[in-house]
Amino acid sequence: MGIKLSRSGPWVGVAGMIVALWFYAVSGLVVPWWAVLLLLVLWLAMVGLCIRWFQRRPLLVMLMPVVAFAVWIGVVSAGAAWLGWTA
């Protein structure tokens, strides 16, 4: 009775996306409102991919929170470096 990532992976991915939503939502402390809106639209697009891939590509759904965190870190870091966003 081992772990079957093809069955549990999508649920792990969904949980990770919920955690990522928190980071995206509280970004308003550091980034302007329009960037938060852009981040939330990107998050919704990634959730849409998760929904499409839930049964067909379960392991990719599990990796989607990693992509979501990478996007978040990239946008916030780029904004801080090039646009002067500060807390």
C-alpha cells in the first residue's frame, strides 16, 4: 500500500495553490494594486490549468505550486529591482 502520486498528486497541487493564493493576495503590502491584480489573474490562469490537468496530467498539477511561487518571487523581485517597489 504505497503512495500513488497519480491519485494524490493533484490534491497536493491544489493545496499548494491555495497556499500560493495567500502570497499573491498579501502582495499588496509590497506591490501596487495593479500588480496585485495582475498576479491574481496569473494565479487564476494557473488554477485553470490545474483544473484542466487534474485527471490527465496529475503530476504536473503537483508541480504547479512551484511554478506559482517562482512567478510570484520573479514579479515581486523584478518590481523591487526595476520599478522601486518597497514595503
